[in-house]
Amino acid sequence: MPHVFRDSTATPQQVWDVLADGWLFSSWVVGASRIRAVDATWPQPGARIHHSVGAWPALMNDSTHVTAAEPGLRLVLQARGWPVGEATVEITVAPTTTGSRITLDETGSAGVGRWMPSALEWVVVAPRNRESLKRLALLAEGRAA
């Protein structure tokens, strides 16, 4: 399971504010190209973001739903991108002396990702997740400025 992190000058609350705005999902998640709808209860457990993944014109419509949430601290998502598969994604935010540390863990739970060897996960998934965390941190820091 790729475990990546990024330190940010944004506070945990500022990071959470970006996570809690489902309409920003495609701004920081690499591969999500557009948001079609966000449940009004996002980011409460069971809430969904309806998104498209891929590059136009080869877009796939799917959704991601919240399986657990601790506001300001932790968000667990079941991300779907069929026919490729699904992944469980856990994002945690911890305070630091200069802002926060954002951690992202992703595990393939269905489809191709479930059977991907760990070494291949690091080659394919970790760089994408590092870029997603960079985008998340930049959004949180930019909104705070």
C-alpha cells in the first residue's frame, strides 16, 4: 500500500475545508477530470461525489463515497473508477509546528488494483498520490492566504 505524505503550512482545519468541499475534488485528485454532482451531506459517511475520470473524450463516469470521517483529522473514501477497479483511500491530517502533515494511503480493493504487486503499486500509484497531496496542500494554502 503506497503511503505518502506532505507537510503544509495550512492548518489541519484549512486542509479539512478543502476535503469537505466535494466540488474541489477534481482540483486535487489526479485522474478526476470533472465533478457531476456532490451529495449535500458530503463528507459524512455514505455521501458520494459523482465524478468522471480520464481524459476527454475517453471519460468514465463513476463515484466515490465516504466510509469514515473524523472532521479535521481523517477521511476514508471508497474511490471507484470502473472498469479499472476500486481503491480504499485514507487521508489523515495532523498538526505540526508549522501547519500540518497530510498523509494518503491507498489500497486496491477491487479490480486490477487489488491484484497489483506492491512494487508496481509504488511505481504507478505513489507518484500520482504525491501529486494529489501537492495539489491538496496548494489549495489549502492558497485559500488561507
